Amino acid sequence: MLEKSKRINTKKDLKDWLSVEISRYKINGIKYLLQITEGAILKKHQILLRKAEFHYNTGHKLRYLFYYVRLLKIQSKYSLHIPLNCCAKGLHLMHVGPILINGNASIDEFCSIHIGTGIVAGGGTDFAPTIGQHVVLGIGAKIVGGVHVADGIAIGANAVVTKDFLEPDIAIAGVPAKKISDNGSRTWNMKKLQG
């Protein structure tokens, strides 16, 4: 779970977080109203998640319940199990599909999560993963137990992370996961922008 200082605590925080997150889903008008595209569903999910978090964190019980019930409906329908106050600003869900995050996990800013991922406690404990900034989780990646994943790491598809990776800006993959490259998510994004 995120530290209180990294949560949505003011209306300004809410506005800032939503402006960053929903700008990635460029869906408006009739497509958004009818929820007929993947982007529209993800945009609605992000709005409900962040508004539920804001009202929970500020003690607005009735407003929190209003948004939380709507959030649970969309999460149940699309298997998006993302608890409140686990994901910092800039969360980017790549597709609609199964995502499971333990309520004790902590995911820092600007992380991208693909479908089929699990960020879970392990070994019958409550110790859940701590994930740094700008981490990308590939399709089907699993992070298990009280492990730490450093900033800028790209986690390959179907990787199973069961130990700490404290070196930033690398790529990891495999079962169990191991370092495969010095090109993490931020390195890859810079190359993409340059060329």
C-alpha cells in the first residue's frame, strides 16, 4: 500500500492524477458514453478508481461508497482487481483483462501493466511486492512475495519474479526471472522517442 504522502489527498491531486492518466485513453463522445471500446472501459475504470481513492482518503463516506460500488462493478466485469491506494500517479493499464494486485503491494509512479499480470503476496504471508517508478510488466508477468523491483525495469512476458531486482533500468525475464539486458523501460522509451 502506498505511503499517505503518495496518495490522492486533495482535489488538486485528483485533478492532476486524472489529467495524466486519462490522457492516455483518447476516447470521448459516443464511444465513451456507450463503453464500446477498450480505451473507453479503461478510462472509466481510472476515473472511478481515482475518485474512490480520493473520497476514501478524505473521509467522504457516502461519495466513497458511490464511486467504490461502481468501481467494483467494472472491476468484477473485466477482472481488474486493483485495490485502492496501491498504485501511484500515472498508472497505465495496457488492455482490458485479468490483473490481480494484492492490497499490500506498492506500485510507484508511471508504471504500465499488461493483461494476465499478478502482483501478489507469497508463502502464506502478507508481504507483497514493492515496485519502483516507470516499471513495465509484460503480458502474464507475476511478481510474488515481498520483493523489490527497482525503477525503470522492464519485466518480460510470463516472467516470474521471486527475488529482489535492485539494479535500475534493466530488463528481466524467465522463470524464475533473471537479468537479460541493460535496456530497461526508460532506455527503451528514450530510443523509441529518438528514432
